[in-house]
Amino acid sequence: MPEIGEKTVLDSGWLAARSTEVQLTGTQLTTTHPPTGPTSPWMEAVVPGTVLATLVKNKVVADPFYGLENETILDIADSGREYYTFWFFTKFQCKLSGNQHLDLNFRAINYSAEVYLNGHKKVLPKGMFRRHSLEVTDILNPNGSNLLAVLVHPPDHPGSIPPQGGQGGDHEIGKDVATQYVEGWDWIAPVRDRNTGIWDEVSISVTGPVKIIDPHLVSSFFDRYTRVYLHATIELENRSAWVAECSLNIQVTTELEGNVCLMEHLQTQNVSIPSRARIQYTFPQLFFYKPNLWWPNGMGKQSLYNVSITVDVKGFGESDSWAQLFGLRKIESHIDTATGGRLFKVNGQPIFIRGGNWILSDCLLRLSEERYKTDIKFHADMNLNMIRCWGGGLAERPEFYHYCDVYGLLVWQEFWITGDVDGRGVPVSNPNGPLDHGLFMLCARDTIKLLRNHPSLALWVGGNEQIPPADINTALKNDLKLHPFFGTQGENITSVEELSSKFKDPSQYLDGTRVYIQGSMWDGFANGKGDFTDGPYKIQNPEDFFKDNFYKYGFNPEVGSVGIPVAATIRATMPPEGWQLPLFKKLPNGYTEEVPNPIWEYHKYLPYSNPGNVHDQIELYGTPKDLDDFCLKAQLANYVQYRALLEGWSSRMWSKYTGVLIWKTQNPWTGLRGQFYDHLLDQTAGFFGCRCAAEPIHVQLNLATYFIEVVNTTADEFSDVAIEASVWDLEGACPYYKVFDKLSLPPKKVVSISEIKYPKSKNPKPVFFLLLKLYNVSNYSIISRNFYWLHLPGGDYKLLEPYRNKRIPLKITSKIFIKGSTYEIEMNVLNKSKKPDPKTLTYKNNFAIRNDDGDFDMTSLEPISSIGTDPNQRTGLFQRLYRQFSKETNGLKVAETNGRDAGVAFFLNFSVHASKIDHQEGEDSRILPVHYSDNYFSLVPGEEMSVKISFKVPRGVSPRVTLKGWNYHHGLHTVL
């Protein structure tokens, strides 16, 4: 039984059945004939989730993410809407005492539903993006046992899929206020039920006679952010038949270390609410002096205050309560005159946007807080600072926004308009958007109220590559107009008293604190005029990202590329016929065309070649022999491609660009393009190329000019720093070494340091490595490290193929911490092939600490050392050439491999597996997800690197960590 003001989530014990297979009414199901368990036609249901998620869970249909199985599932266009119209049923316990009220809450359903509770019917009207709150006080069973049945109907216009596919199928889905991607796109196959279901949280909540509704929190800033005021407006509903004399309390606390909370504010106000009335109340502002501000990832800490509001009613006691984590921050944006791009500022500081496009985490809407946490932390791990929620997907959920708040990801939230489905395409789609404009606006306003208190929410956008219909666009502009304080007039307001006297309180606006942009290519994005000037979406020559003519405009909202995952994911998500490599078809113009197998084609594989423009980036390393070889070479290409993309944009920070969003960071199914991690949550090497390139202070090589550059996106100036540049050849020699010292790095600037002379020197090697390190001279701590593999102009990387036979000796030291099911591991890897040159002072890679980096917290974990090595390790053809042993050293585990060669240990990759000796072909032993401080890294002779690894293990599973590399094949297996 929930306490007053608390909610109980109903997320277990649900049953589901196809409506045509149930010969009972909703009244019968919730009175005399409730289902007794998962016996036909009833089955265990996924709630929140979709009909298709339930069918997959019960193996009624095949897994649409595997191979071509989606083709075996009946599409709603062929089955009719009744086939995917489903009953959902559950029970819950609840008894009320006098003057208590119960609400049954559906945070979202798709697309409409009838609700039956204890024989009483209520209707949930149409619209995928709206909340429904039903007061059910009078229809609860006196004995406390309640029966709930929900009949869910699919969207009204599910549409059909043309033979040629296309963006949004036949576009009929655009007539509804729903997700538009579900008819298929160039990155996803059709979703057969069109996301029909109770796809978001269901809960019950108890209040007294007065209920709190949709508080709105806003912060205002004065005196250079030293004086901050918190504004709060709430709605209050009196459900009783008498005047309610209320005491309103607002409390603000901040959490200190050790779960100790500091009370910042406590304020009490009195208010009377007439019988059956609903009023709006605005609290007096709360004052903060020099508070902790909320900053995006890479700019500072994500400080959050807990704001709680309670209402007490005279003669009753506490009637309702509400709480929200809230960040004090101000976000502004304008069209930059220098670049024409939209420039964002947070707390007065310009922020260079490096982010990604997002659809949703799972196309069966199996959304969970745990999955959201991983998704968003991955984006923070990549050093990104913005996520764009694309208009053909979701209005994202509060849990998504919570983790964006926690990890510092700004969010661009679009409404449900896309050009392909709302005005163009084949067949030409409906230019007037959804049929019911009033419903669209109802959903929009409700979504704004749901999300507006999150500091991560940065801007609202009307649609993707399209402006909403004129009346909707006008309504959104009006509803989301900036409060004067947050617009141009705000610059002249110097005190909260002046603000209060001139204008109404900003918390009384629907939003008013963040900009509304009418479309993704308007007003500072792409060319700003709505012409199709985003993209491109194919593989590129890495050096082209740095060139003047690559992209003309200041902010690119979509630039995309490749993203095939590792071989283990291909085997886990496809039958053996899907393990076949693409055919490399030589064309008369000298380029290669990749022809993928049918399963890859179905999963929207994007080739690593663009004939006529880009030579095959996998073939550069030699023709792949098998799936493992192909996917490994693809990871090399992934790393190079995405690092170059972000470094190219960063190279022109403020001079040409204000930001870029990569299309896209992940796939909501097992797609084979445009992703930094796959749907199983394993990262591609592109993830770590992105992580490298997007670090707040970054040393890089301009691939077009061969000049070393340093990008400082922070507000701090760095003096007394130096850059160590070293070139290494395939024989392990260092033909070029130079230190650039006495450097100063001004804030928010790109500094060009010097040209790397090596390739222009006598007899340069066709393939070579370049290691750049930016470090503090005072203590040699590394601020930024960047490792490149390069070839001479017009060349390739084929010499790296025989380099695989190098035997580089490594020393791996590990330290393990365990807390419950969480493992935190520190792996230290040393390339022992040469003693470091005394003049290379940074070989130990002691990285400078980033104040805002919350990636790993090992302080609360206990170290253990009872670990060994895998006795069944295979050493292949060169058996006994290596000697691997382990020993205890001060609580650490040390493993060493002896090798005869000197050189770079190239493209080393950790992975975590469940310990199991006998594996079936195609069986996936990986433990996922895993967070790595770095991966796919390389070490020059004498260099060492510490990598932190964090993951949770399922119950009863023993994990092992494996290290492999380009020239480190036998792998190290560490049983934990």
C-alpha cells in the first residue's frame, strides 16, 4: 500500500491475450471471470512494453532482431488492426481510509485503450505521447483486492510497407500522433505491431483531499551567477466538498558525501482552495548565494539539488508530496555571426557541441532504467555533450532525462514531425502533418510539462527536416516563447525585484526558459533555411573532414557513417549464412563495391567504400579472410573514421563551426550502420575514437595539413605545458622525436602548434605510427594522448598484415575490487619490448585528473587478489614461444608474455566473458555492458597504460577478462 504522495509502480504480474481470442467482456474479466494465469490464450506480458515485446518474450513469434526472422512475423498491414489489439490484465492490492483518494496512472499508451477496473469502464483517448490519470477511489473493492484489464488498440493509421521500403513506409503513420519510424527506415526494418501497447509506466498513487499537479521549477541568475533564485509554481486540486486550508512546504537539500544531506531552504506558505477547485500557486523565490551550478559533460560537475514540495490540509495532515532533482543552470543560444551556426552557452560559457542523434534504445519499447543508465553513461564515456532525440522517434522518458541530468548530456528534443512522413517522399506524404492538430498540441503540452524541470533539456525543435504545419508551428512558438528574462530583454534585468515587478514569474510559463526552433535545418542548423544541407551519411576519406569544402555551414545536425560491430555480435544475432563476408567487387574506375549477403542487407549494412569518392577502408588493410578478420579491420576503420570526423570539426571550433551531431550513436535493433555500440551493448572501436577526439582538452593531428593542434574547449587557460611527438616504424625504431614546450593554451581556443616533418623527411616508411602527448611540464602528467597509424599519400596499410606476426612482450598487472555483483578492475599493460628512452619522460602515462570525470569510483570497493589464469590458454602454432605466468605481488596479479620482437603493441582490446570451457559455435560468452576508461589502444615500446573496467555479473557467473590485439593473438585470460 503506497504512502500518501507516493506511487506504486505496476510493472509485474501482467497477463496478455489477443482480443479476438478472449470471449469475455472487460467487465467479466474484472469481476466474475478473471484470468487465473498464463494459460492459453493468456501469456505473461511485458508491461511497460509492446504487444510484440510480449509475443517475443513468450516465443509466440520469432525474435525480430535475429537474422531474417522479422520477415516471418505478420505485419499489421496484412493482419488488420484487430490482430494486434490486445487485452492486458493484472491485480493490485489497495485499501483506502477516510478522505484518501487513489489515482490510476498511465504515463503513455499506444494508441488508445479501454480500462476496466472491478467492472467499471474508463476510456484512455488517442495519442501516444500523453499521460492519463484516472481517479478510481469510488470503484476500488472494499476487500482491497482489485482487478484491472486494459484493452489496447493500435494506431488508427498503421500503414503498409511498399516493396521498395522507404523512409516511413507509405507514410500513413504520420496521420497519427505516434512514432513514425515504425514503418521502417533506411536504418531499421518495419516494426510489425507499430509499437502498440502499454509502453510506459503504470502506477497507482494515493493522495489526501488536495493533489499536487505538475510543479514547474525555474532558476534566475544575477551578478555573474553568484546570486541565484529558484522560482516554483504548482497546480493544486481540491477533491473535497469543503474549502481546504493548506500549508505548502518547499524544501531544497543537497547531498554531501556519505549520504549526508544539507538543508538549503525550507519555506512554508498558507493557501485556501475552494471546494472542487483547481488553482495555480507561485511560491516566493528562494535565494541561493554562490550555489553549485549544473554543467554539461566536460565543463564541470553536474550538481543537483533535491526540491521537494508537500501540501498539508488542516484536519487531515499531509495530503500529497512531490520531489525532483533540479540543476541550477542557464542555457542560451543564438545564431553566431562568425559561423552562421547556432552557438550554445551554459551559465554564460560557450559550449562547442559534439553530440549524437538518438532514436530510442529499443524498438520493441522494452525500456528500463538500467538500460537508460547504460545508454546515457556510454554517451558521457564518449565525452559527448548533446543528444538529439530525433522527431521520428520518442518524446523521451523521465528516466532518460534523469540520467542525462546525472551525466551531463544536453538534450535536443524534437516533436513528432519528419519531412519524409509529413510532406515529401515516395509516395508523397501528408504535408499537413497528423490529422488531429488539437491532439498533437495536447500531447506536446503534456510532454513539455513532463520534461521541463530537467536541466539537461536544452531546446525544443518542431520536427526533423521539416517545419510543423503552420497552425501547430504557431501554437508551439506561442506556447514555448521565451520569458523576457531568458530572451534579449533579460540582459537589462539586474535584480529579482526588477524581474518580479516587470514580468510575471518565469515558473508561470509553460516553459519559457529554453529556445524553440521550428525545424532541424532552420535558424542556425545546416544552412538555416530548411534546404537539405545536413549529411553526408557514407564513409569518408579521413583527411576530408579537415578540409574547407567538406561542410559549408556552422552546425551540422546530422553527419553519418559506418558502424559494423565485432564478429561476436554478428554471430550472436545471425545464423551462419549471415556470417558471410561482402563480395569485394572491383569496378573499372579502380574502386571497390561491397555486395553484402542478404541478411546484412536486411540489417541495413552500410559499406566501407563509396565508389568514385572513397576507396574501401577495410581493403586498405588487405582483403579480409573471414568474419573475424573483416570485423577487426572494420574496427580499425571505425576508429579512424569517427576520430577524424570529430577532430575535423573541432579543428574549426568557433572559426567555422559551432557544433556537430553524428548520425547516429546507436541502433534500436541489430542494425549494421551508424553506431558506436551495438544493440547488445558492446562498443565498436568508433566509440573509443570518439572518446579520444571529444575529450575537453585534446591534442590532434590535422590530417589535411599535418600540423599538430590542441583543442581546448574548457574555460581554463593552460600554461607550462608541452607536447611530445614521436614516430615509430614497423621495426620498433623511433625515426622522429620532438618536444614542443613552453606552450600556453588559451581557453575556448584551437592552437596550431607545428607541422610534423616526418613524412617529408628522407626515406619515410610507407606505414608508420605517430604518438602525441600533451602534458604538464611540472609533473609530466598526461592531459591528452593520441595515437595514429598513418600511411604515405596514395598508400595503404597492407604492411600491417605481416606486422600481425610480431611477438611483442607484454606485462599485465591487474587489481580487482568487488562490491556485490559489481566488479571494478584496474588493468595496467606495459610494452616490455624496449626500455624507455630516458628523454621520453611521459612513457608511464600518468593521466591528469579531470575534476568533472565521474567515470569510476573505487573508494567504496574492497580489493581482492585471489585470482588466477586460464590453464587452457591456447598459444597456437608458436606453442612455447611465449611464457605466461602469474604471481602475487603486493596484492596484485601479474601476468607476462615473452616475445622476441620490439615494436608497437597495436590495437589492444579488452573484453569480459563468462568463464566456460566448452563453447558452442556462435555462442556468445560476453558479459555486457562493460564500461572501459579506454579500449582499442596501442602502446609504443616501453610505454604503459592503465585501463579501468567496470561491469556487473549475473548471479552464479564467474567473469574473465580477455586481452587481444592486432599482434597479440593468443590473448590473456584472467579468471576473476
